[in-house]
Amino acid sequence: MYAIPLGDDGAELRPLEPWNAEEFLAHLERGREFVNRYIPFGATATDPAGARATLQRYADMRAADTGSLHGLWLDGRLVGGVLFLNFDAEAANCEVGCWLEPSATGRGLIARAMRVLIDFAVEQRGIQRIEWIASAGNTPSLNVARRLGMTRDGVRRQAYPYRGVRHDLEVWSVLAQEWRDARARGAHDDH
């Protein structure tokens, strides 16, 4: 299957498919507590069947053209991923998201992978608005949105009930023309 190199450090972006369930589960086991702080599939993919079901749900979304899941491998080991959610080609809108295990943080992997996803959405699929929605307490995620040149649109107060707490959600976005303009200026070339 294809792999997109994300630099010279051994990082690659690849499809994350149901047949990767064992590897996905092992990855989640390494970082479950960290991933689970904000990402719900950390709690549901706790055995091979749950991991496969999670990956199958995203494979079904890919087939329906409503979302997709892409893994991040570093030196041949799955360490996280990026995804499309709420992908609506007709309305030209989508949401993007991400997760990493702790050992992979601080390397710019998410920003590099997200540039590939956003470039694809804008240039290949004609998406005009890309949203990034994250818990207001998830500072690393919000920092990536900022580094990608997204604009903070606002806060949806207590909009996300998760693990017994209602979280505020920050909504960030970038429009296709803003993305193209930033790319032309080279604003996204750093890690």
C-alpha cells in the first residue's frame, strides 16, 4: 500500500485499515491513557475486535466519502494518526482531527501529516472550509491548529460531554484561499 514520507526522520503517512487492527491495538496500549484524555476510540478499542470495529467504522466512512483515517508511522511503528470527519464534498466542508501516543509528541508529526491532508482536501477534492475542533483544555491540539494558520472561530461552551465532564470546544478553521495563500508564502514549511 502507499506511504507518503513526511520528512527525513522515518515518518510516514499511510492508510489505517481494518487489517491493521492488531497494530492499532498495540499502539493504543502504549498510549491509551494519553490518547484517552480527549479521543473516545481510546476507550472503545480495548481488544482486537474493538480495534477492528473502530477501523472498520472509518473504512465505511471512506467508502461513503464522509471521512477517513490515516496512520502515522515512525521508523515502521504506528504512533498516531490524522483523520477526516464530517467530510461533505457537496458542501465543500470537512473537519480534521488527530491523535498521538506520548513517545511521538514534540516532533511536528501532526502538523506535517495535516498539511498533506489539507492539501489533498483543498486541491484534489475542492474543499473550501476545513475545521479543527478540540477541547479547550487540549493545548497541544490547539497549538497545531494555530501553527497550521487556522483562525479561531469561537468556543462552543460545554458542548462535549466526555468521561463525566462537559468540555468547552474550540472551533478553528482555514478557508481554501487562505491555505493556498499561506502555502504560496511558504508559511507552512516549518515543523
